[in-house]
Amino acid sequence: MKIVRLTKASEEDAFLLSSIALKAKSFWNYPEEWIALWKDDLIITSDFINQHICFLLNIDDKTEGFCIIINHDTYFEIEHCWINPDCIGKGYGKRMLTEVLSKPEFKGYKFQVLSDPNALGFYQKFGFETIKQVAGKPEGRFLPLMEMTN
């Protein structure tokens, strides 16, 4: 039986989280030159972890995913939500985000996420709706900005 739990991240987790983000982004078989364009955005620093709300998804005591939330006073933003590719498609991402969104401090607040187009359906299952398209990298690529009230 798999033991799955959500815990708070610490600054020592920065390298591991960066590794998971990069592997997860690469899961969608984007061209290597695109991955190189996004690499800096996928690096999670200790300072970033200390400044925001960071949760780890642990399966059998191994970190397999994470979610980072930024508080913007009037709404929260999901800045990172990644699952190790070996765990994608097994319901762990859904379980992680369900637990994160069920935290009492998030109830009644608006959430936004600038989604990868491949994750659009994932967020729609939580009630997120696209409110606009935002220009991304490379030029000509657009990302859905999604929103929901928790």
C-alpha cells in the first residue's frame, strides 16, 4: 500500500524540486530548445521556498511532487504544481492539489494559475476557467491564465 502525505517544504528541498519540475516539463516531449528557454523558470531556490507556501507530495517517504502557492493578498496563485513523471497518470496530482486547495487558509479565496496547455484539462477538473491567453516563450506560444474561487 502506498502511503501518500502532504508536508511543508523546507529550503533544503530546492534542488530536488527543481529536478522534479524540469523532468515533469520534459514529460510532454517539448523540443530541447524550448526546455532551455524555460529552464530558469523551473529552478526553485531556497529563497523562493522561504517566501511562499510550499507543499511536498510524499509517497512512501519519497518526494514525488510539489505545489507552490503565492499569496497576492486578494488572491492566491499556483506558481508551480509538478509531479515526477513516474507518478503522472496515477491520481497523485489530483490528490495533491485537492489537499492543497482544501486547506482552511485558502477557503473562499480566488486562485489563478498560468497553465501549461497540456495541464489545461487537469485544472478544469478543479473548476478553473480560462480568463485570457498570455504570451509565453517561445514567441507565438500562448498560455491560458485560469481562475477559480475556492
